[in-house]
Amino acid sequence: MNIRFNQKVFSSLFYLVFCITSISFGQSDPTGERRVTGTFAITNATVTTSPGKTQKGATIIIKNGLVEAIGSNIRIPVEAQVIKGDSLFIYPGFIDGATTAGISRPTEPERPANFDPSNPPDEIAGITPWRSALDYYDIKNSQINDWRKVGFTVAQIIPEGGMLPGKTAIVTYGGKESSNILARNTALAGRFRSSGGGRGMYPGTQLGIMAKFRDLYKNAELSSQHMRLFASNSGIARPEINKTLEAFFPVLDKSIPVIFEVSNDLELRRAVMLQKENGFRLVIAGITDMDFAIDAIKSSKAQVLVSFRLPNDKTANANTDGLSEEMKGRTQKVKEAYTQLLKETAKLEAAGIPFGFTSLGGRSNEMFKNIRLMIANGLSEDTALAALTINNANILGIQKFTGTLEKGKLANMVVATAPIFSEEAQIKYVVADGYVFEYEVNNKKQDTSNNGNGKPVDITGVWDYTSDTPAGSSGGTMEIKREGTSYKGTITYDNPAGSGKASSQMNNITLSGNSLSFTFNVTAGGMSLEVSVSGEITDNDFSGTMSLSDFGSFPLNAVKKPNQLNQ
């Protein structure tokens, strides 16, 4: 769910929503952020320099933000700060192939008095290819910290808007005082949705968007030809300058691609059709059904970005006892469809198509869980790591200085307490653009089938929670009951409309080992906001995060009341 708010609505929502649930994150906010300006070494670690290439007991030396050396028998400079890497696992920093984290939506322009919906100005129609994502990017946005916590060090940021919202840029997730810009105008973003005008304004449909794209592309070709003739010949009329058409010129000469966000097979087919008609470089973001996509990708030579977002398994806690054979059959079909979805990335790997991961539509606190599900359903760990590192570096054209750990490359790194895709792994350090970010780690229990005291985890009962957010401190309750093999629950929070408490149903309550997750909705100012909660249970304590797709994640804490509805 991706909702955008104006500043006034956000301010009220910030107070009323961020005082809603409670749970503390296993990785807290950074306990240290420091710039590495000299030399430091991480010793005796397990270093994966690229997918499939791992050195045990290795030392990695970093000097002024660059990798100086990696090996088992290298001399550590006397001036180096030393971090003992015993039992630590080092990987190249993750790269996000496409994200809107930290991006705000431009203000909608006012319609002129003589507005014609059949021929609206480009900006009102959502056609703003001249805009730069950097003009709407805030490195201090809390979403950046959330994605850095799970290992991202570089990202391609995508502007918000209509069918052609603008140009992307590549940034690092380094310190807040740095510009953090690696490259500007790296791709033209495209979507099969128009601006706020809807179907009553051209182009208001996907077919209208396709027609408008063709028109713009052909006119841009003519404009480019005219400008070249004018520059090299006399007697040619001066060409009119059109910033929309000029923004297409780097696409025409194939110096940058068009990155089309797609949400279904039909949008994928339409993006490929436009590419074949016009010959531009194509990057597809958001592919789902790989059975059709594989042929389309190969025929268009498109590069691929796949979201790691997965839907909830609606049959996980389904109780089929007493159901009719017809209902049991329907439940089984839903289960099979979900299982097939988990195998989609493995199909790309089997077809030999390299792909990268994108955070579009995803949540940082779900990333590792979802990738582990993909791995359990056929995706290899090496390919999963490549999709987070070198594959995205290749797609973005930055493989010469990032994507792997090699001498002379940026020392963007993820340092974990265990192999990165294992359930025990926690991120202890992230190095991005020469800044070291240190995170707290917890001592995880090896046996996740119980809560640490040998007894099975029991989430039923009433939980008191408190939350400390930038909007202040607040609290409420979570009441969870068991129904057959599934759970239902209610959560209370400060009423957005005024004093007192409001309540919401807890959805998708899932208990796996000692990990609990659920979602709920908050309504304020006529808008609905989905909140995602996940965390771990130890005895009668619950700790995790509350995540909101547009606003980031926040640490929260809950304690179970004794003798309350426990079964």
C-alpha cells in the first residue's frame, strides 16, 4: 500500500499513528556513525568478495573509503584502527535497483482557466521527463536509515509522479552532511498510470499512455534531427526548444534506458511493445509472472528488477476441518498459487536471466524473510546475493567501483553476525561512502520453537505496549485470541480524532517459531494507512518494529499481562 500525504495531513498522522503499537527492533538506531578518513582493518572474518567467492579467516583493509587489500596473510598498517572480525561475515554493500525511499511527490500544478482535458499541459498530464529525482530527495528521511539497517549502501532513486515523472539518480546511503550523489539523470522513469486527472483527462488510460509515449518519442526524434541540421547547415529555420522533447534525447541515443514500472503481465507486454517499436534500452521493474515474462525479456533484451515483496500466505493458518470438498479445493488452489509465486525468481535463474532486486512496494523489515522464502523455493543463495549486489551494479552501470569487494573499489560493506541469509544473521556494521554505521545486535536463541524457557510460544492474551517516536510517547493494548489454527486480535491506539483511544483489527497474524508479525489499518483525515509490525518473543516480552511504507520504521516494546486470556 503506497499512500502519499500532504504536509498538514502528515503532521497529524505522524502524531496519531506513530503512537500506535509497540515493539523494539532487534537492530536499534545506529549507536555510532563515523567517517572513516584514515585506515582501518577488519581481521579474521569470513569475507565474501562476490557471489560464490568467499575467504575464511581473511582481513580486509580499508583506506579513505576504498578497499586497500583483502587476504589471509596481509600486513596490517601500523596506523590502522583494528576491528576484530572473529565470527563476523562480510559482504559487498547492497544496491537497490529502484526505490522511492526519501522521495517526496511534487506539488500538483493548478489548472489554467482555459484548461482542456483532451490536451492538457504536460506537467498537469504527469509528463515531466525534465525533472530530477534529486530535487525531491531527502537523505535525512527515516526511510533511508531503515534500508541502510538491512544492508543497502547505494540506490537508484525514482521520482514520483505520472506516466513520465522524470529522471532517476544514483545515490549512496552515507552521512547526512554529504551530497551522496554518484550519478545524475541515469534513466527516464515511466509508468502505465497518469497523473491525478484520471480517465477524464488525456492520457487517462493505458492505451492513451502508450499513444502519448509514441507521439513524444517520434516528435523527440524529429526535434533532435532538426537541431542537428540547424547546427551544421545554414538556411535552416531555428528549432523551437521544447524541454519535454529534449529530455528524451539521452534515451534516443541510448545513453540512458527507460525504466518502466509494471504491475502485471499486460503492462509488461505493453512496455516490451513500445521498446520493440522504438528501440530504446529497457529496464523492467516489478515483474511477477515469469512464465510469460521470460520470453518477453529475452526478445526485448530488457534488464530486470524484481521486487522482494511477497503477499501474505492466506492459507498459513487455515483450518480445513469441517469444510466442504469444494472449499478444501479452493483453499488448496490458493496455497498452490502462493507457492508458485515463491518460485518466480528461481525461474529467472533457471532461464539464465540475471536480475536485480528493487525495494519498490517492499518493506525493509520483510526483506530477509521474503528472500529466505525464495531461497527455500529454488533460488540459490549466490543468485540472491548477486541480485542485491553485482547484478544491480551492472544494471546501473556502476560495476567499476561497487558491487563487489576488490582493491580500489568503494568499501561499501555489510558486516553480519552469521551467513547473511540465515535466520540467525543480524547486521552489526554497514559501511557506506566511507561512513561506518554500527547497530546493536541481540543474542538470538538457537531454538526458535520456544520462547527461551523450553515452553512453546503463546501469544494469546493482552499485551501492553509503549512507543517512543519523534511525535512523543504513547501506548495501548494488543489483545490476541486463538481461533482453531489461526489468530485474531485487536489493537488500541490514541484516537486520531481527539482524546481517548481508537481500535483496529489485527490482520495477517502470523507466528513462526518465536517471530510474530501482523498488520493493521489506521484511518485519519479520510485516509487509510496500513501499518506492518514484526518482531520476536522472549518469555513475555515482544520486540520488533512498526513499519509504514512512506514514513519508515520505528522501535517499539510490548509486555504480556499475566493471567489474561492465556490458553
